[in-house]
Amino acid sequence: MISIIAAVSENRAIGNNNKLLYWLPNDLKRFKALTTGHTIIMGRKTYESLPKGALPNRRNVVVSRNVKELPGCEVYPSLLDAISTVQTKDSEQGDSEIYIIGGASIYTQALPFADRLCLTLVHDVAKEADAFFPPFDDWKEVEREDHDTDEKHAYKYSFVDYVRK
């Protein structure tokens, strides 16, 4: 199964200057809970934005035409190469869950192959953003968990899962 995971504002913004737009501790906990023990696929810029490099307890796969090696990662020249190789290796090892974790270009390329979207919808319109999630109007919401603001979360947000219509 290929899942896309992202935090997305109401105008589909996901980042600015290679940084996340929102600091939502519960979103980070959800990301860790869903992806730990599975394969994550990301673009090179997303990898470079990670504060400590490869994420622990996950198979880290990076898509890059320029870079051949990154510490703790497998590198493939295209998303299709990464997905086909990972699916073959993972099925041999009994793990069939792949998470696409960004960035915008990788999300756009992966959307036609994805089975599920695991989105955190942030109830805000980002004013400064240079990276956007692709349109997902042709997906059906199957689960939603709404959250209010609190001392750790400045914005209302919802965990929403989608499948293809």
C-alpha cells in the first residue's frame, strides 16, 4: 500500500523555504506512529530539511537525480525506480506499507500511485508559502478526527484519511 502523508493548509500550502509551515506536536506524533517500521520515500530537499538526517526506525528512501549517496538512505534517480524497487524488497520482507513524505514535486508524482492520503488539514490559510500539495478533489474522506487549539497547538486541525473515489 502506498500512502501519502502531509500537513496541508486550507490553500494546500505545505512549506516555505524548505521548512514546514506549522509546528503541531500531535501531527508529528501521528507521523511517527504511522511511519515507524515502514518505508518512507522523500525528495532530496525534504531529506535536507530533516534536522538529524535519516529518520530512525524506518527505511529511508530518497529520490534524487544529482546525489548518489546519503547517510542512512537508499537513493534512486526517479520515484518510479524507488517505488518498484521498494515494493519488491518490502514484499520479500513482509512489509507492504510505503509512506510518501514530500516534498511538493514528489507528492504530485506519487498521487496517481497512492492508495491512501493521511493528511493533517490545518484550519488556516498560509500567507507565505512556496510549496503546495496537489489538488485531491477526486478522493473520498473515510475518517476524520478534529482538534481544537490548545497550549501546544496555535491552529485548529483535523487528521483526515482519504481513499480513491
